Amino acid sequence: MRKLLIAFMLLVGASAANAQAYRSLNIVPAENVTINSKEGIVVQSTTVNADKSITVTFMNTNANGDNSIDTYTFEWYLSYKGKRVSDYFNEAIRCKRTASRTVYIWPGEVPNGNEKYVTVQLGREQKKKNRRDDD
């Protein structure tokens, strides 16, 4: 009986000592952060496909902190000779990652063969000045 009681007391003591060690660990979960900014976003490549669609590859060059998972969100569009030729698109990319999207330009806006001159613009178009306000 005495051996059983001593074994039980040793088991309880070891469990308590083990629990004390785990109690001192401080595990901080990663924090998901969404940043609405185009800063650090780079257009890696644009490819004109056979069906006249354009594949755009972006890279987020920002570095995230130790305990955060940063995602950058931004808007972009395609332009030709300074004129917007596509809808606005939203993109979300985590730090140090790439993302690709295939989109179409508006029909009739870019002459055939000039699709390679279409550029990617980050953000939105600047507001146009109303012609009636000209002096």
C-alpha cells in the first residue's frame, strides 16, 4: 500500500512540474492584417494570349513582420495611350507572393496587333475635369 501511495505521489508531482513548464510558454498566434495599398506591388509580367486576353502577374515585395500575415489589396486597370480600356479589378496578395489574372480589354478599343502596348495601371483613373469648368 505504501509503495502504491508513493508511486501515486510521484506521478502527481511529475504532472504538476510538467504543467508548470507548459504554463510558462507564450504562443502568439499569427495576426491577419489587410492593408489597402498599392505600395510595394510590382507588375512582374504581362502576356498577350492567342484569344486577345492579357495575363498580368503581380508580385508583392513587402516583407511582413514576425507575427503578422499581411495581405495588400489594391485596384488596377488596363490602359492604351492613356485611356482606360478595361474594367477596374481588385487584387489581394500576401507579402512575398505573386498572383496572376487573365482579363480582356474592351472590344474595339485597341487596334489589332497593338495589344502588346497595353499597360497596367495601379489604382484608379484620376478624376477628369469637367469641360464646363474651363475658363
